[in-house]
Amino acid sequence: MVKKRHIPSEVIELSYQAPPGTPAGVEVMSLAELRTRAPEGLLPRPQRLDFHQLLAVDSGAATHTVDFTGYWLTEGSLLWVRPGQVQQFGEVAAMEGTVLLFQPGFLPPGNTVAALADDPFGPVLHQPAGTDRTAVFQAVRHLAAEFAATGLPAEAHTEILRHLLSVLLLRLAHPGTPAGSSVPAPGDAFLRFRAAVERDFATSHRVADYARRLGYSPRTLSRATLAAAGVGAKEFLDRRVMLEAKRLLAHSDLPAVRIGERLGFADAANFAKFFQLRAGVSPGAFRDSLGSGGAQ
């Protein structure tokens, strides 16, 4: 399933390794199988993945933390953890379901499904209902059955799994809506701003700078971001900076002052003030709360 390595912050880095004799880049197993195969003590510990993990819950309930946010999983929940995110299982023995792992390059680049998978801002928790839930879990079961199938040529087996995975991801991205209603697609202004933030958040913290480079007014970017993400452009940008700050505090032993520098803050005091305002604790206190014991 995965290969682990320890890093100084005590967060475990998990890298995907395909089991012998299985299609490269994708794997499907039950939660019971995951519990059996995982090294003792691994699942309750913070882990950073370099692959995608989808967890579809058939029964039971438990918490699951992704990037410092707790999610309550119940029957019918589907959790999507993306590469680079940090997860921590709760009472994993309290749930049963299916676990799907796939590498970033498993889906062909350049199509709609690959773009969905590559979106670092995609939702973590999905709670499909009614016919959507039926369709999503049918797709999960079909994928699991095909993964376990034998006798197929390797290339055909892989292509079948790619297509079935695409069906599942499209189902998650485009849930049905009540008759007469629709969910508008994000506008071009937001999509361009989101991509620019992901590229430049560590060096540019001013919405006006993004607006100038993208050819929009700051007000246009804020309206577009509010419509697509539910928050204004500045809040969207600050949240991305804050997430990276938490990740660096959790994943590395870099002193807080160096993390601030890496994230584009002019001095340690500015970074500490920014972090304290948003987290309610200092960078050092946040790191201590993770039990990392990293350098300050």
C-alpha cells in the first residue's frame, strides 16, 4: 500500500507503492483490510500523503482530521484526502467501508477529471444524498469489483479502472440538484485568482497585486471569490497562507522565524501577529500542541 518515513516533526510521510501484481497507480481495499495491513500505531498518528485517498463509509461513525480540521464521518460519507494534506484517523475500528488510493498521475492529464483531482482547494467531505448517494456508492463498489477482477490484460485492466475512477470523481464533483435549481460553475476570474494564489501566496499577500497581474479590479476579484468560495479574496488568500504556515509548523523543524520568511513576512513579529490573530495561539504554542517538539 504505502511506504512510510519519519520526518523531524513526527508527522509520518506516506508514499504510495503499488502491491505486486496490481495495476500501477491505483488500489482499492476495505477498511478492515487497511486496519490489518497498516503497521501498529500508524493510523492514529498524523500522516502526510503524496497520493489521493478516498474513504467511503458503509457503516459506523468516527472523526477524521484533515489539515487540522475535524470531520465527522457517518454512513454515506465520503472523505477525499489529497496529496500534501495531513490526515489523522480517529476511531477507525468504529467504521466499515472502502478505501481507494490513487497517484496524481494515474488520470490522464489535461481532461476535466484530472483538473478536478488536481484542485488543491477541492472539498474534503462529501455527503451525497438520495439518488446521488446510491450512484456514488455503486461507483465505489464497481471500482472495487473491477480492481479485484482477474484474467484481464494489464493495460485493459488499468484503463477500465481509470474510466471507473473518472465516473466516481465526476459524480462527486457534480451532485444532482432539485428540479429547477442549479449550481453555477466558478467563474473565470475566480479560477484564475485561485491558480495565482496557489502559485504566489508565499510571496504576495495583497489582493491588489493579484488584481493588477490578472487584469481585474480588486472588487471584481472579491465578488468572484465570494460567489465561488463563500469568502472574500483577502480572506481566501489569508486562509491559504495560514494553511501553509500550519503545515510547515507541523511537518518541519524550521524555526518560526524561518517559516515566516518562507511565507513572505518581512519580520518574525508580523508573522507571529498574523498567526496569533487567526489561530488564537502563537506559532510556537500551535507546534507544541501537536507534540512535535520542533525548533522555535
